[in-house]
Amino acid sequence: MEEKNYRQVVTEYDMFLAMYDYLAEQFDGRFRMEFPENEQLIDGFLENLNDAFLRSSQPAMKLVLLNTISLFGTQLTHHLLDGCHVDESHHEFMREVINTIWDSRELTTKWLHHKGIVPGRSVN
């Protein structure tokens, strides 16, 4: 994935773009290494996270994240309530996806600070 150079993250839309970049970096790196058996799901996430049309709308970007958490949360809860222990690594993958998206604003802020960017502060 190409490195994004940010000058500033001022608006809520800027923040969503940064969160999508952070999440894409996580899926293309950490998730691929930790969960290679979920390659197709990871590729699908990356396709959504990098989709130019989707990135043109903050509400659409938010909806994708909400739907992912809803879908995975429902599946995971269903499996755990039924006592499904068939695929523990897939359960762990779903938990990690949920937690990473859940914490994406805070994690993205830390990621941006590491790049020398303070969200909400204009360089102008």
C-alpha cells in the first residue's frame, strides 16, 4: 500500500479518510500476517477501504464500518451462544476486526501523531 502524506486532518471527512487509510494499512499488514486463512475477507475489506467512490462520501464510509461491526458482531454472538468451537481462529479474526474498527478513531489519532500530525489543527 502506498504511503499517504498528510499535511493536516481538520474536518470530520478528513478524519474518516485517515481512518480508512489506517484501517487499510492494518488489514494489508497485521491482519494478513496474523490471519492468512482469511485472505478473501481481507481482500474484500481492502477493496472497500480503497474504493474511490465510497471514499467520496463520509456517510457511506461510516455505514460500511457500522455494517461490518453489525455483521461480524451478529455472527460471532450467534456462534458463541450456540457453543460453536469449530473455527476458533475465525472467531478471533472477527473479534479483532470489530475491536480495530471500534477503536479506529483513537488508533488513527495515535497513528497520525506518530506522523507528526495533530488532528483538528490547521497548518494554515
